[in-house]
Amino acid sequence: MKLNKALYGLKQAPRLWNKTLVNFLNNLKFQQLITDTCIFVNKDLIIAIYVDDKVIIGRKNHIIVDFKKQVNNRFKTKDLGNLNFILGINVERLTDNTLVILQKNNIDKLMKDFKIISETRNTDIPIQPGHKLTTELLHETESLRKLVDATKYRKVIGSLIYLMTCTRPDISYSVSILSRYM
């Protein structure tokens, strides 16, 4: 007996889902970008795909509605309306139709998880350019070495890298300096 569709949990299921979706979008005359294979474009729309989530961007609402109908005819989907949240990023539309992306929830969770005091002093520059960090203190005493939790440090840096990559390029210099000490 031959199965005609992949089952969840099988190793090849994600690959088959991706192949099916790419073929469907190619049949609708979308082109997959070489630089980011999660982005599909045609003359009217831009589609961003993350696993089974889609973000549809277009200038004309009726074209977006038509595309959604075509997708609904092929796949079982759920329309969540205007984009407000994706991949931990809040998206807000301002009155002049510009979009603002924020990661307030991720920052709040990061501060809570790592017990960072929210009343910390704000600064325009997280670290002064040219600032040198050293590991000299770690080698001075065994007690100081025990205070450093390497796993927790790596988790903090990983979280900061995600923030930096998505919405906070202003902290990239600081994070790159700190990541050298993982």
C-alpha cells in the first residue's frame, strides 16, 4: 500500500510540506528568492513563509483576497487578519500606513528570566566604542570563577543575538563584543 501524503512526525514530512508549498506557489507564478528561500514574489504580492505561517504583502486588497481564496481552495487555512505578531515580533501599523516592529514581549521575558532589574539606567550607547573587556578577574580567584554560569551566559547572549538580528541593530556592537567571551 502506498501513502500519497506525509504523516506528521516522519522525518520527510517537513521536506514534503515545503516541496508541496513551493510547487503550489510556483504554479501561481511566484518566484522564490535565491537570497532568502522563504520569500516568494510576483508582480503584485510578496509572500513570506515560516513553516506553515504566511505573511502576505501587497498594495491592492482585492489581489490579496484573491490569493487567500486560491490558498484556501488548496490547503486548510485560518486567516488571522492583519499582521500583529509573528515569530515573537509585534507589528504595529501607524496612521500613515508605516509599520513598526517591536520585541517588547521578548525583552520583558528576557529581563524576567535572567532577573535583570527593569529600573536599570538607560543609555544611548550600550557600550562605548573601543571598550576592552578582559578575563583577568576570572583568573584571580576560584570564588569568582564559581559565580559565572557559562550556560546562563550563553542563553543571555543567544537571546540578545535574536533581538539584535530582528529589531535591535543598535545593540549589535555590544552583543558582538560580549559573545566573544562565551
